[in-house]
Amino acid sequence: MTNHTILVADDERPIADLYTRWLGDEYDVYTAYDGVEAMDYVDDNIDIALLDRDMPRASGDKVLESIRDRQLDCRVGMITAVEPDFDVLELGYDDYVVKPITSPEQLHDIVTTLGRRATYSTDVQQLLTLSSKRATLETRMSQEELERRDEYQELVSEIQSLEASLSDTLNELGDDDLGIELANNYAVSE
């Protein structure tokens, strides 16, 4: 396995320190306790950023925006207590997890998934990101609410379009990690 360099950014020091401890034996980990400090760490060396959304001085959303604006090849997982709303559709994250993270295994699974995503083509990464957004919304909102929102309908259409254009690729991948990851996203959403 590739030894990823990870940024953990959370203003709750005990949580940030716990995540760092859980990941520190396997990865190079930098820890930031607010958004500005996180942005100071973000460069080409960071492979995966685990960001809380609600941090002082600069939010996790601002850190994410900085990563995307600088076009860094960094997978971003939002690990936050902020309940997702339709605003998540505008964010350029790769995965969204609502706290609490209850075990080292759960955190390692998130990092493994994000690391694996970096190996896929841009189109496949986009499909996984959109599928993650769909699953995030579907686990937190009623079907009636989702059906009333144009943004959700556009998301579903975009996923279907990507799936159609990638159908040969997805069929070739079958039950490997990508197939399992897509299945997990849909299992969460159903």
C-alpha cells in the first residue's frame, strides 16, 4: 500500500489528536486545529485531507475550496458534525462522513477509500463523488424532500449520464474495489 500523507484538520483537539494517533502508525500525518493552520499545510505533498467543516478562522469548506482552486491532487473527506444539506452539492469533496467516527477501523476505511479513488480516471472519480453526494443526501433526507428538489434531480441525471458513458469501464471492473465502492454507495442510499 502507498504510504499516503494525510492532513487531519479539526478544531476539537481531542478528536484531531485521536485521528492522528489512529493513523500515525501507517501514514505520515499532519494535524491542524483550525482552517488557517490547515491551509498552511496544504501543498502537493498532501494526498488526503480529512476536514471538519466548522472550524475557526477558516471553515473546512474554505480549506476545500483552496485545495480545489490550487488544483492539488488531493482527495478530501469531510468528517464533520454538520448535517448535510443541499449545499453539499456545491462542495468539491470526495466523501462526506457525519461524526462520530467510532473506531480506528472506520477511519482507516475512509482513508483507504479516498486513497483508492486517486487511482481511477477523472470520470470514474467524478462518478464516485457524485454517488457519495447522493448517498449522503439520501441517508439524511426523506424521499419526498429529495423529489421536490431540482438540485437532487439534476444530480441523479448526471450520475445516470456518467454511468451510461462509463458502462463498458464499469462492466470490466465488476466486483473489484470500485464495484464494491459503488455498490456500497447505492446500498447506503436505498
